[in-house]
Amino acid sequence: MADQQWVQFKLAEMKTEVEGLRAMTYRACELYLQGQDVTELASMAKLKAGRLNRLVPDTCLQFWGGMGYTWENKVSRMYHDGRLASIMAAPTR
């Protein structure tokens, strides 16, 4: 029972983070359409999106255990693709 509560808590926590990002993105779009400078807000949303792109699949992968690493599992593909995206987006010197 406690394990199920932990899983439900983690899912609620991740969904809250995603909904916060969605609200920030919509707000940035509204302000942009009004002609305002949204550089700071867009940067904040991009940072949060990048972090969630790693956190959410990683956490979900742990729920699946060993099955999470099979290619048939969508979570595994999201984890793999998300890591690849973060490597490709890394700044170069």
C-alpha cells in the first residue's frame, strides 16, 4: 500500500510540474502576441522543459523496473531520446 502511495505521489508531483510548465508557456505566448518581450519567460520555460524532459521519463522508467529498458516500451524510447536531445543541445566551447 505504501508503495502505491509513493507512486501516486510521484505521478502527481510530475503532473504538477508539467502543468506549471504548460501555464508558463501559455503565458509567454499571450505576452508575445501582445507584443511584449518574453525573452526571460521563454528562457525559464525552456530551462524547465529541458529538466522535465529528463526527470519525467527517468522517474517513469523506475516504475517499470527492468521492463522499462525494453525498446517496445514507450518510456524507454522517451528516456533514450530525451538523453540524446540533452546531449545535442549542450553548449559547445
